[in-house]
Amino acid sequence: MKQAKISEAVVRRLPIYLQVLNELYNREVQTVSSQELGLKLDLNPAQIRKDLAYFGDFGRKGIGYDVSYLIEKIQQILKLDQRINVALVGAGNLGHALCNYNKYSKDNMKIVAVFDDHQNKIGTMINNLTILPMDKLKETVQENNIRIGIITVPGPEAQNVANQFVEAGIEGILNFAPAILRLPEHIRIHHADFTRELLSLAYYLEKERNEQENGAVVD
Amino acid sequence: MKQAKISEAVVRRLPIYLQVLNELYNREVQTVSSQELGLKLDLNPAQIRKDLAYFGDFGRKGIGYDVSYLIEKIQQILKLDQRINVALVGAGNLGHALCNYNKYSKDNMKIVAVFDDHQNKIGTMINNLTILPMDKLKETVQENNIRIGIITVPGPEAQNVANQFVEAGIEGILNFAPAILRLPEHIRIHHADFTRELLSLAYYLEKERNEQENGAVVD
DNA sequence: TAGATTGTTAATCGATTAACAATC
DNA sequence: TAGATTGTTAATCGATTAACAATC
């Protein structure tokens, strides 16, 4: 309802709610109940209600939630109602992919600057953005009110890039590099390192496809 | 120590341990304590010890953990000691990026087939892989013992691709598309949808302005 | 031996779920 | 009104952390 300490688990579910709500909106569904959302997302309806109730009374008893109203509210909570400028370092394939995503995004987060330190890339274009050299990072971040930095460089370079982002005054970092980063307390960092997801996925595979008698791990 | 129910939270930390251990290994560090790991990863040392103890007695009292031994053990736990073949659908920039990663990976997970349904892409190469049409998916998966599928197509196509993976007999899916997927119970799905990370990151911006510390708000 | 650090049990903390009065 | 569904409190479940005997 009011200000309580919102746990990270709750915040991480908000974008998921937003995703399914957008799908409903596109199908012109007006109203949805926590039960229906729970079914779609494999979540407990009570959890969904509780999550949303941290931020306000968005639903109507006996009715459910108005889809477009709830979308609007969650966008506000996630600060997507304000323009948030993003910079990206690392103009490889992954960097390209993220910049492309830009074009289709209808929310207010935009990659507004791309950096790389390879001479052959500097000055070339990704979509409508010119790739800039790293020594332009700080001034660009500051002049354009850039608040989030995305790192798509190889692992060993990631810490260095992160440091430069911090130095430039960024508030949050989204890191795609397979690396552990050390950052000051006040910088928020999220990881989008797909190797983590891929390796943990492997854990859940069946024991062995080829039935080759792996002795139980006992010593 | 033995077989207990391992929680997902534990499994998701294993790749992170592996990452930091690999860094230590590269710096030729022989031994590491849970305390040191905890410092690097911002995790409680007791948690790290407990996580590892689910799978065996890997450490030595008074000494710590042997880095290369622990790497080996975690790789076994994650099934990285066996070859795991992966297929990827969606040969865009993101697909390219993941295939490139392949080259540098020294573990046993490999993307061995790439699919796309755009005529202009079919037959062209990514690294050493020829892009195949979707109607070759099932036979390729089955003939090559492919167990994991990666989805890097646009959101609206993702469910369809997922269905085809399931049909082909895949065990797990890593989904990069911004979409909610419905899948049978027995299929493990992990999300690498960066929009989720990016939107939840936005939530944490601008903390400073909200810093007005109003104590216990009760009504 | 003295110091360090594990593996593990017990205590704490936090998150999820159930239940239900309020109410549309 | 009767049926549905919220917001919220209380109960449950699970995960994290502290503490410490065992031992290298």
C-alpha cells in the first residue's frame, strides 16, 4: 500500500507482469484477475496481488485489474514514464542486436550513444548512431544525461569499461560480459550474462543420455 | 553432503562460483577460502560453504578450497564434463553473437546447428555452421543428440519456435525473446531476456531523490 | 601447538501461500 | 442479491546467516 521495503524479488517480477499485460492489451483484453495472471505465469495469485499492493490499490474487488491502467501504473513504478538515456560500450554483434531492439521499443529507454575502441569501428554507424571512441565517453554521458550503461565487450575488458562508466557518473550498469565486476556501493548492477543461464540450465538436464553408469558421488 | 533437494537459488550461484574460480585459476591462485570468495562476490561465506556442501566435501578445514579441484567438481555438477549439444534458432545479430561466443568457450557446451527461416539467410555460414531451414530442425536435433535449444527470434515468433523444439525432443530452452512461453512441465526453460533486467534496473535509478527517509509509515 | 577454515546444526530472517473480510 | 475477486493478515515454508565443534 504505502512505502514498505520492496524486495528485489518483487521488483524483478514487475517487468514480467508488464510483458504479459502488454500481450493482453494487444489482444484487446480489458480486464484480468490475479488468478488468470497466475495461470499464465505459473505464479501464485496471492503473490501477484501482494506484489501489486505494495505500490497501490490497482484492482477492483469482484472485477480484477484493468489491463491498460495496470500497464500504466507498472510503467510508472519502473520509471518508464520518464525518458531514460542509455549508453552502450562494445559495438560487436551483441551491441548491434541491442541497438536494433531500440528501434522497436516503444518505451522511454533509449540507447543514445555507442562506444568502441577499435579504430575500424569508430565513425561507422549502427542504425542512426555513430560509434564513438572511448575517450568521448565521459563528456557524452554528462552532456546527454545518460544514466544507464550497457557493457557488451569481452570479459577481460568489462571491469575497465565499468570503471569508466562509474567515473562518468552513470547510475546503473547492465553487464553482458562474463565477468565479476567490482563497483562502488551506490552503483546498481544487473547481469545479463547468458553463460550463467546456460550453465545453470545444464544442471537440470537428464543425467546422461547415453546411460553410462555414473557412480554416485559418495566418498 | 548427500542428495538433498537442491534449491534453484543454489544452482544459480554455481556458475558464478565457476566464473570467479576460473579467474583465480588464470591468476594461478592455488587455494581460496569461502571468506575470500564471499568478499569477491558479495555473498556470505557460510552460504558459499553450504552451497558447496550440498554436493560433497570439497574443502579442507583450516586451508580452504583447492581452486582447480573445485572447478572440476562444479563442472561435474553442472554436467559440463560431458558434451552437450545446443541448437540455435534465429540467425540475427544476437544469434551471431552467441555463435561467436562458441569459439572462445572452453567448456563442453557447443552450438552445433543454427536455423532461420529467412530465405536470404539459409545456406549462408556463421563461423563454421551453415544456416539451415526450420524444416530440418527435428531431424537435426535427433541425429545430433541436441539437448538444449536457444531462441533468438523476435518475440511473436518465440512460442512457435519453442513448440518445434519441444516436438523435436529438446530437454531445455534458453529464451532470449521478450515473450512468455507456455511449455510442457518436463521442459526446463531459462530466460535471458535482457529487457527484464533493463526494466528492473530502471526501478533502482534515482534513489537519491527518494532519499527523504520517512520512518515507519503506518496508517 | 595455535591459527585458520571447513561442514553442519540451530537461529534468524524473509518470502510465499492460505484464508477471509470487504466490496464491486 | 449472489458470485467474484481484491487487499491484507496470519500461517507456512524456505533460504540465509550465525555459531561452533572438528580438524587441517
